[in-house]
Amino acid sequence: MLKYMRENTGSWIIKILLGLIVLVFVFLGMGSIGSKRGNQVATVNDEPITLDEYKRSYQNILEQMRQRFGDNLNDEILEMLQVKKQALDRLIEERLVLSEADRLKISISDQELRDSLLGIPVFRKNGAFDLATYKMVLTRNRMSPESFEQMQREALKQQKVRELVLSTISASDQEAGEWYTYGKTQMGIDYLTFVPADYEDVKPDDKAVAEYYDANKDNYKSEPKISVEYLEFAANDYRDRVAVSDGDIKAYYEENLNQYQVPEKVEARHILIKVPEEADEAAVEVARNEAEAVYVKARAGKDFSELAKKFSQGPSKASGGYLGSFARDTMVKPFADAAFAMEAGEIGKPVKTRFGWHVIKVEAKFPASTTPIESATADIRKKLESSEIKNLAYDDAGKAFDGIIDGDDLEQAGLVTGHKVLTAGPFTKTGPGSVVADSSRFAEAAFALPMKEIGEVREIGDAYYIIKAVDRIEPKVQALDAVRKTVVKDLTAKLRQERAKLEAETFLGALKESKDLKALAKEKGLEVKASSLFDRSGSAPEFGRNQEIARAAFELSAKDPIYSKVIQGNGRYHVIVFREKKLPGDAEIKEKLADVKKAVIQSKQRNTYEEWLQELKKRGTVIIEPGFLD
């Protein structure tokens, strides 16, 4: 029991720092596991990096990816992010930094090590470091105090080196101000959009359809299909073999107590008088007076809910300004500070946030509390049972896969754990349907396999699979009659795109001559639109997030207002012209300066440290075993 500790300690320190859940079979794609087991995978300045170290590094990154992507994590994402390379690069960098620490005679004293251990929350009990808890956590993660303390000592060494490298990094007020101004400068443009769908008169004839089909036959092939044999290790099949004890529940509760701590909360209503972030002082004052008037009515005894329905400009207007109960960190700071300082039933004076002025009424207050173990038991039991049944399925999948590594075929591997070989197919990339836990991901794994080869263990949904590709039906070009509707649709879209682009380019050519956007648009019967102000991120309501428009817009000025090219975005074509440019004011820059300096320093530190690491790599000798990352 307690295998759940491998994935469910609840502590990011254990998950990331210790990371000892080693999925041996994920490394099949790196060559023969049997031949590399226990061997080195690289050397750094003649010091080896072992396969076990690599597995731990890989698992640490994999855990981070799981937290980031959740159920969306798949092999395609792992390959795209080059997780295998990341895992090895991390170890190489650690070795290089430790080598540099030795060269600089940097060491960690026993006292420094003790202080760091005392500060790790997972080793605490009742707020203080507890030796028994320390040993128990390490034991459950298959680690001795000696090996963990060596890892911690090395981590502290690396931190000292980093601090030394970055000790001279700073940022001046001028530099921070320029950085802030660059990022917060806003641009407004006038623009015309040419939408392909508007050209409904563009319709291809039969001859054009046939010619388009002949030129693009490869686009109209049938879908490939595949047939597979596979072993399935479904978590639910192991449910009867799991028993979670009261002791397990208590241990999980105590080691994850932070999950059951409920922060102080406030239940409130509010009335919002909106103020745009770019509003001038006069507009801010007008809104404040409006909020003050509503506040006076509320204090005089008017029904707050009705006042909110009448005067509020926020999304909670329809519900009488009701916000429900919320913790301090879920609201913007000025709002939270005001609400949590008030008593139940109190109505506060207007408070300014980036959204505008708020009149707040606190309905109730709830002190911080801790969910008792009795209330949490059912949830914990469910978590532990779910984790344990997946562990059992994983263990059986691993045993079967070990047999495959040793030369067994799929049927022999299944016999090891009492699982029959199942078949599916032929199916397309949508998968074989409900016979597997996640049809599309199952298909993705199957289509990635060479014919007649057995793939590595795949976690798909709540099951583990070992798949063998046994047959494949290659795609074939389909006859025009079978795909005519699709061909007509594709060609129509292409012709309308071309028409929209041509119209936009023709208009832009005329605009460069006339220099008057609105007059030319009126002459052509077109509508000029004005964008909201947007910064270099390119996010504006009219365009969504469009970096191309943002980049182009920031090249414009009052002296050079017309962008020289048509811009394509979201399947449309845009002609843009400069309207206005707004820089942040001195008062705003001064207010943000301290935070901006921190951000600038952090950015410079990241860049400096990365450059320093690259220089270490150039000076060091790094040898990766041939074929290891292939």
C-alpha cells in the first residue's frame, strides 16, 4: 500500500525535487533499454550521467508538464517540447555548474545544509521540522537521507554559483522607464477589412472544379486505416484489489494539510461605476461623484440590491450586484482590502480599482478554518483508491513490457499478467471508438508505430496500453464524383480569398494616391472602422490577438500613416492607417517603477545566466552516447 505517495504526496517539492516515479518504458524510443540499463548516457568533463539520473530528470519534467497541460498532455506535445532533450540538457547544465563551483572553491557548510532542510515545508509537523516525518517522506520515495542531503547540497551549490554570476545585474530608473514605456505604449488605427465570405457572387463552374481537382488530387485521398493487436490494463479492472486503510487516509491528510485549509472569506455585493483605464482625471472624478451619490442612497437605507440593478455597470448588475463569497486573493487588491476591512452589514465608501469605482456591501464574513479529517475522509479515500488502482494497472503493464523487452511476443507478454490480446480495426485516425478509453489518442499511438512493431506502454485515459500495428490500408485518390462537394467548397474558398486580397490591394494602391482613407472608402461604398487602443501584444477586440497587425501598426506615425502592404489575419485582409499613439504618463511610470525594475532585472538575469551557461558548454567537454536521443 501507499504507492499513491509516488504521485499524490500533494507537495510540489516532493513531485519536482524528488520526482522518483520512474516510468522505465517511456525510454523505448532511445534505443535498447536492456543494453542501457545502469549505463551512462553522457559524460560532462569526464564525469558520467547515468540512465537512472536521466530517468529522474525526465520524470521531473514530465510531472511539470502534467500540471501544466493536464489531460491534454500527449506524445505529440512531449515531442514538440523536446522533453527528452530537456531532461538531458538539465543534467548537463547541472554538471557544468557544479564543476564551475568546484573550480571557484564554492562549498556548502553543514549549517547551511541544516538550515535549508529546516525550511522545507513537507518535512514539518505542527509548524516545525520533524525528524520522523523527514525519514518517513524519504523512505516512501525510496530515498535515503544521505542521498537526499547530497542532492540538496548540490542544489545549494548551484544556487550560490547563480547568485555569484548574477550579483552585478541591476537596472536604472531610466532603463526601467524606457522598458515600461515600450511595453505600455498604445496604438489606435483606422482600418478597412475585406472579408472573403462577402463575395458570394464568386462561384466556380464545372470546368474550373475539374481543373482544380486534377491539380490537387493528393488532397482528396481516402483516409489511411490501420489494424492493431493490443493489451489493455484498465484501472477499473483492479478496483477489487484495493483497500485504503484509515492510517493511509490520516497520513495523506497530515501531509497535505494545506489542501484542507479554507482561507478567510467575505460574502458581498457591489455597485460598479466603470472608468476606462485610459480615462483622464476629469472622467475619473465624474465617475467618483456618481459612485458617491449611489453610496449616499445606500447608506440612507435604500435597498442595495435594487440600487445595483439600477445603477451598476458591472456583469453582476442583474443579480443585484451579488458576488457570492470569495477569498482575498481572488479579487483585485484595492477591492479586497476594502471588503475584508469591513464588518458584516457595512456599506463602504467608493473604492477605485482598474475597473472603476465600487460601492461595496459586505453581507457576511467567514473566518479561516480547516476542514476536519472526518469531512475530508470520503474525498481522500476516493483519491487514494484511484491512484492505487492506476498503480496496479501500471505495474502489470510494466511487467508485460519487461517481457517484450526480453523477447516475448504480445500474447506471451499478456500471459504474464493474465491479459488476453485484443484486436481493433481497420480504423481511421478518429480511432476504433468506445472499445478503448480514448479513441483519438489510441489512434494517434497506433498510427505512430511501424508495421509489425510493438510500441511502448501508453497511458491513455484511465488505462495503459501496449499496441502492435498489424496491418495498414494506405490512402487512395477518390474519384471526383465522390468528393465533388468538398472540391467545390475548397475552390470557392480559394477564389473568394483571391478576390478579397485583390480588392484590398487595389484599394491600398488607390489610397496611396489619394492619401484620404475616409473619402476614398466613401467613394467606394466601404466602411472605415476605428480600432480600440492596443499595445504591442496585438490584442484588440476588433482583431483578437494579431501580432502582424500590431507589428505593422507600431511602424506607423502621423508623418507616415499608411501601411504599405495588405495584412492578412484570421482569413481576412486589412488595410490599416495610423490614427493615434498614446504613451504612458510620467505619473503612471513613477507609480509602476519599482515593480518594473524588478521585472527588468529578472529578464536581464535570465538572459545573462543563459548566456553564461552557453559559454560553460563551449568551454566544457560534453559527450552524449551515440543514438541516445534518436
